[in-house]
Amino acid sequence: MIGATSTSDWMVAEGWREGLFMQCVSPGAPLPLPFDMDPTPGCSKARSASYLRGCAALVIIGLITDFFGTTLTCLGLKSTDPNKKYKYYRVSIYALILAAIAFLLAAIIYPVQFSKDLEDEPPYDGTVIQPHPVKGDQDFDNDGILNHLDLDDDNDGINDDEDPDDDNDGIPDDKDDDDDNDGVPDDKDGNQEDFDGDSIPNDQDDDDDNDGIPDDEDDDDDNDGVDDAFDNDDDNDGIDDEFEEDADGDGVVDGMDGDDDGDGKPDDGGDDDDFDNDGVPDSLDNDDDNDGVPDSEDNDDDGDGIPDSEDNDDDNDGIPDDIDNEVDSDNDGVPDSVDNDDDGDGIPDDKDNDDDNDGIDDDEELIGARRVYSFGFGYGATWGSIILIFASVVLLICDRESEEIFYKERQVEEEEEEEDAGEV
């Protein structure tokens, strides 16, 4: 029980574990951590939840009474006086029963309250674990070529690598806190071209996060705690991977390619991602309908004469707004929230072990998965101690009864001997 009290392995979860007095975080633990835990690897003081303090107090009480009962048991074993042995055993039994009750309460309260507490924490899903860097205007000159692909962002005839003033605001870039003039300071713009600060641009760096693992072998290139398989921005430069990758090698990045895999079938299943056909996807376009009014100030995004507040199809793509933004994994026109077969593989979701057909079993999915935990050494040791204490109490009761019988028989024999001696 001393070992169980000091260990941090009462409850063990993905990348972290917790005990009565200590909690530890392992390197690479999936983020975000629950209970506002510090994600820094290492061990620290356990959180101050009331049930944790209560369980810690019960365990301390159990330890003290267990030690007291054990000491009395030893005195009882050592004593040659049946009367004293009987008294030692009686008090020891009471002390051990109290210890067992204290340990039992701790072993019940901790996991029950812990599971309730953990259930209130947000699950692993994209809206929580996916980093959201601030993004500015990714096509400054609105020429349909994203800035990171455009050799001349401001379209002034001077290539960016030679242009001292990228946004033409009259302030040299080395003195300008907002090079692209999008209203977002450069240090918060999310576009980190050298993530690890080793003077090698990410597109030339074989190890973007400088963790010693080459990017082609690293499951988390930017070391943000989100595996690349689930990360929309592997290098954490503020530019989504779909606008940096070209799956079919046709020279058009996937985010602007209507047919990413080059199979001749449109990717979007009919949803118009570029309403004004200016070459800039609506998600990056500040003026979707090209009417000169920024979307943030435009009350009629699609220019159909119906205010957005009354228009059930703001982008005029034929899909009602209430389902337009919902995920439709199989592009069958039915959002996953109401689709019984999300991936369109012919297997109903309630019988399909891989609903989204991404090759990862649903129970192993990071995104959308519930938090899970298991019981560790501290919890197991507590139950082991409870069982041993119970066995000890049973043995003490049996031994005390036998000593009591022996003591009474001895008294009777002594009395008979005295009577015989008196007769003689």
C-alpha cells in the first residue's frame, strides 16, 4: 500500500497517468490533455479534485490503521499469555477491518468519480485537437495563384525574392510587421516557412520539426501532437496540405483541383467550391461572388437578391445551407449525420468496423474517438491489500476463537486440579 500510495499509476490513459498525489505525461501524448493538465512531458503534483483528496485521506487512514493492526497482531503472536493474546487479536481485528473499509471506499470512489470527470472532458475530435493558426489573405493580388505558389504575390512585376516591399504599402518588408497587408501581424499569420528555426525552409528541410526523425518516417512532422494522418497542416505553416500537395501530379494543387486523383470524376460531387470561378476556392476567397464587397460585410454572398439571413442556399450551389457544411464522406449527397453507410461500401455503419473507409478501425480512430483509460498498479495493489486484510481478519478470528477455547479449557483444568488438591 505504501507503493500504491506513491505511484502515479492508479489510472492510465493515452499518454498520461494519474495517482493520488502525482500525475505524469509521456512524450507525444495526444492533445489536448484533459483536466487542463500541462502537456510538458514529466511528472507533477496531481490535480486538486475533491474526490482525489478524499481518496488520498482514506488511503492514509487505511495505512495507519493497517500498520497499527499489524503491530498488534505481532504482539499477539509473541505473547505467551492467552489472555493478552486474546485482547491483542480483538483490537487488531477492529483496526484491520477499519483499514479494509477505508481502502475499499477509495477503490470504489476514485474510478467512479474519475470516469464521470473524464466523460465531461471534450473527446478527441478535429474541432479540438486540430491546430488553428491565424490565416491571412492567401492570394494577395487575387490572380488565382496562392501566395506560396505565386512568384510575385503583389503582381508588381518584381519577383518576391527580389521585392523589398511585398505588399506595396511603402514599408520595407524588414520593417513591416504585416508583409501581406492582411491585417494579421506576421508573427501570428501562421505561415511558418521554417518551423524549427534551423534556417532551412520547410519545403527543403527533411526534418521540419528537428526531432531527429526524417519527415518521410515521422508520423507527426510538425510535432504538434496530431498525427499527420489526421493533421490538415502537417508542417504547421498555416497552409492546408491540400493547397501544398498534388496527388495526381497534374501541376494543380489538390485544393484547387476538381479531380485530385485524376480519375475523370469530380471530387466534390456537385458542390461548387469556387462560386465566382475566379480560381480561388471559396474557403480562401474574401469575396465569393466577386461583387466587390468582402464576404464579412456582404449580406448576399451569392448575389441572387435574397439576403443570406433569408436564403437557405447562401452560395447557390443547390445544397441547402443546413447540410452544406456537413461531412459527406462518400459524396452521395447524404450527410454522414443521417447516412447509415458513411463510406458507401455497402456495409451499414452499425456493422462496419471502419465507417469512413480510411483503413483505420473505428475503435482506433484518433479523431472523434472517446477517451479511454485502464487501471494501473496503484489500483490493483489496493484491491490486493483489501483481499489480504480480509484473509488476515478471518485467520485472526479463527485463531482468537481457538485461543479463547484453549484459555477456558485451561481454566477448567486448573480449577479441577485445585479441587483435587483440596480433597487430598
